[in-house]
Amino acid sequence: PTLKDAFAGKFYIGTALNIPQILGRDSASLKVVKNQFDAIVAENCMKSGHLEPQEGFFDFSTADKFVQFGLDNHLFVTGHTLIWHSQAPRWFFTDSLGHDVSRDVMIARMKNYISTVVGHFKGKVKGWDVVNEAVLDDGSLRKSKFYQIIGPDFIKLAFEFAHEADPNAELYYNDYSMANPQKREGVIRMVKELQSEGVRIDGIGMQGHIGLTHPDIDEFEKSLEAFASLGVQINISELDLSVLPNPDFHTGANVSDNFKYDKKLNPYAEALPDSVAKAFNQRCLDFFNLFLKHQDVIERVTLWGVNDGQSWKNNWPVRGRTDYPLLFDRNNLPKPVVKEIIDAAMNY
Ligand code: G3I
């Protein structure tokens, strides 16, 4: 059995596709996608900078191919992501002089963007990450340009515009560090507020950018349970398991450029030590067992790429790292854990 066979009837098992894959330049990893997965999400090609690089100029060429691949192969297609501070092009927020636009202009631009994009893929993209990463680790809302110009209700407006554009699409809120208790509370507050205002929100995406020791799996489970008790589905999104030291942006540990090409930054560049491979294996199983335990509320588990060579983790937070965070190695061969995950699912 493959991964998708093993999880059939439990949850979708998906992967992100990058642009070279979508353009057909990586047939080896696409073969793995077709064999193993039944859901896809676009790693980059549906971000606003790709879809509307200039105001009024939409480019759906790559995203159309991505969606068509999903339809051709009967995969659940998720759109990622409509409103994200990090990848929105500058024109979104500024006038021709480079000044911030007014709240009304900003709302009109956001509405036009969401209606055009969601409308374009109506009926084909089954679910959207409507708002991405709007809550900070302390639980307050991120003071992004969307927040500064529109105010906190940019979130509600984004969901409403998406719902108007495709009333049948599922709508999600997606974020990282969700095991953090303060962030958990912040997300719960935000979702409850949307619900009390009658705004449609179907799911919460818990990004799974995890490491060998972080986050605490019990805290992750607490968040999963707390989110599910709001009556929304859970998507485990963007799953990858870094084996490298975790960059800590509060203390600066493992973040600095000084680590470039240093053994410390790139400790496994030649070969992954057995002990690390074992730790990876166990940690993967722990998380997949947790997902199996909560299969009644989990709708989808999505890896953030097929093979280690494709992972953004190789170059974050500085270039030159070599990481091993995915289920397939750089030759698209399944790691030993794949069989163990399949066995765990079949025997559950
Ligand atoms: O395509 C260009 C290429 O032409 C150029 O030569 C190269 C030089 O740096 O850049 C390439 O684009 C990069 C792209 O990834 C493809 O590799 C962008 O600079 C880079 O910013 C982009 O990073 C993506 C990042 O989001 C920002 O959009 C990562 O691939 C992607 O994995 C990452 O995904 C995010 C989720 O969307 C949201 N949650 C966090 C997650 C990780 O940051």
C-alpha cells in the first residue's frame, strides 16, 4: 500500500508542489505525487505576488497548470494563500507616490483580488487558506500593512469576500507555532469572533514546521483539541521535520549569517548520522500517531514538498543549510519511516 491507500477513509494526505514540478520539469517527484498523495497545495504559485504582480495584471498561467494537474489526477486542491503580509506585492498597499492608500482603497483592492482569484478557480479549488499568519506568538494580531491600513476587520472581510466569490469553497485560517499556548488563545479568540459575526470559517490549518525537539507534542495536541472544539476541521498543513538546530529569533541562536557554510549550520552535509535518522524516524511516527488518534477532526495532512532536495528548509534562515525534513530522500526514494507510517495507519 501507498500513503494514500493507508490513510483512505481517515484523512487526505497531500503535498505542496513547487513551480518546477508544476511546469513539468521534475517528472521523478511528480511520479511520487501521483502514487502516494491524494491532495496538493501550491507552495508558491498562488501567492499574490505571482497572481497579480501589478495592479490589474493577473497571471494565472502557472496556477492554472497546477490546478489542472490536480483535476487530471483527482486530487483535492487547496489554494494557498489569499491574504499573507509576507508575499503581498508593494503596490497592494501604496499609491503612485509610494504612500499608504486609504482604508477604502485597500478594502477595494483586497476585494478585487480575492473575487478575481477565487472566482477564477471557482469549483476547482476546493479550499482556500484565506488568511495566513495574522496572529503573533503573544496572541495579538500582527501589525501588518493589512492591519495598519484596514484594521483588525481585514480578516473578517477577507473571509466574506472569499465566500461571496465561491460559496461552495471551504475557507481556512492557517498559521505556524500553533502549539504555543499564547498563540493558541489568540487564534481561538479570532476564530470565535468570526463565528459570532456569522462569518464562514471551515477549518484551521496548523502548520507543521517542526523539529526534533520543538514543539512540545503535548502542547500541539492541546491546540489541536482546542481548535477542534470550536467546531472547525483541522488541516495539518506545511508539514516538514527539520533535523537541524532550530533558529530562535528571540535569542538569535542559529539565526545569524555568521553561521554560513559553518559545520554548525550544516552539520549533516555529508551524511546524516544514524542517531539523527533514528530521531527523525521516531518523531515522524509520534506525530503521525497523533494525527491518527485525531482522525475524526483532521481533514487533511499536507507535507511541504515531496523530497528533501526541494525543501525551503535547506535555505532558511540563511542559505547553505542542508536539511532532511521530508518523507522522501533526494533521489525520491521513500525513507524507512514511510513504511512504518503506512503500517501504523493500516493497523490503526
Ligand atoms: O523562483 C525564484 C528563482 O527564480 C530565483 O532564482 C530564486 C533566488 O532566490 O528565488 C526563487 O524564488 C524563491 C521561491 O521561494 C522559490 O524557491 C523566493 O525567493 C522565496 O522567497 C520563496 O520562498 C517561499 C516562501 O514561502 C516565501 O514565499 C518558500 O519556497 C515557501 O516554502 C515558503 O512557504 C511558506 C508558506 O507559504 C507560509 N508558511 C511558511 C512557509 C515557509 O516560509
